[in-house]
Amino acid sequence: MKMILALFVLFTTFLSPVFAAPAKAKGAKPDAEKVKLTEKNKEHKKLAIETLQKYSSAKFISADLEKLDNKLTLGTKTTNKGTINYSSGKIYLKLESDKKTELFFTNNKIILVDYPDQDFDKNGPRKVTTITKDKPAFLQSLINLFSNSSKFFSDFKLKDSSLNGSQLVLTLEPNIKSLKNFILSINTKDKIIESIQFTDDVDTQTTITFKNLDLKKKLPESTFKFKSLKTDQEMHQ
């Protein structure tokens, strides 16, 4: 079973120049292009926050999703479709392809449920993994994205941005030791998050596209509660 969410390691490289660049004189005017880029990014960040406020004001968030994992080194791709539900720091994620996978995140604990392959082991037991240590920081970033834009942006530096019509794309540089990069795509007209993309330390690029957003659907508390079976094969991490 491939974990649907991986832990990430920050990778940085420093190059030492042979000769030091001459220092700028005090009071020198900042580079005009850099000022222009900074102002553009600030304006685009404001547009993004306007959309994220729509999510943070909702008590419940429900959406369909498509998850694409692209192993850049090997050149292989896998796609899964599913749904995501969110409420007050709790997440329920379901993915279905050849096998069904569920993820429950509540009370700072992850429960990952891997169902048997219906073609080869239809009546086999579920594999249930409970994770209380080394939880992916990406999950917290996702929660912040849905609930608190200030906390979300505190974990990233806005490296670049573009706006084509209503399509806003933010390229973010992580401040946390969990992601190599993070790209956020927003439709500013409809005020919806269209997709997120990130890459891990072994160059697996994950793209999650959201569709059919519903902020009015009331989700019962049972949505976020895992129900165990006697036949479950349990593991703890």
C-alpha cells in the first residue's frame, strides 16, 4: 500500500561565490523589476486570501477530487478519484481505484484504512494503520488552507504568482521541513481552490484537483469517526 500522503524532507543547496559582489551603497534605490514583482505578488496574495476566507467561514467543506501522483524520476503516473470532507480541524478522505483507501484525521491522529483488492482478494481483511508520530505536516497545511489563511501563508514564502483572466496561480516556497514546493491554483471569479500541487524529496509530484465544492452540505459527526471491524489487521506507528 502506497501511503497517500508522504513525509517530506527540505533540500537546500548553497554555492559560495569566488568573489564577493560589491555591496550596494546605503540609500540606493531598490531594483525596479523586484519592486514591480513584489507589488504584483502582494496584490495576488490579497486575491487568494479573499477566496480562502470563503472556506474559513464555512462550517463544513465537501468536494470531489482527483489525485495524480507523478514519479518524475521513473516517469510513472497513477490517478485516483475520491472525495474529501472537512470540519473544524477534522478530515475524512476517500480514494477509490483498484482498491479503496480511507483516511481519518482527528484529534491529531491519522487512521489509514486500506481495503483489499476486489479483483484478487474480495473478502480479505482491511489493513488499518494508526499514526500518532511523524504525521505529515502537509495535513496541517491543508487544514490551514481551509480554515486560516494567515497560518497557511506563515508556512510559505510567496515566490511568484500569475493571473490570467480569473486563473490565479501562486508558487510557494516552504518554510517548513516537509515540502520541496507548493503550487496553489485558484479561480478568483468563482472564489474556489481549483488545485494544489507539491513535490516530495524523492521527486514524486502530487496534484490534487478539487471539483463540485459544497460549503452548505451539513456533515454528520459520524463522517469523521472510524469504525473498526473484528477482522481488521491493525498496525501502529
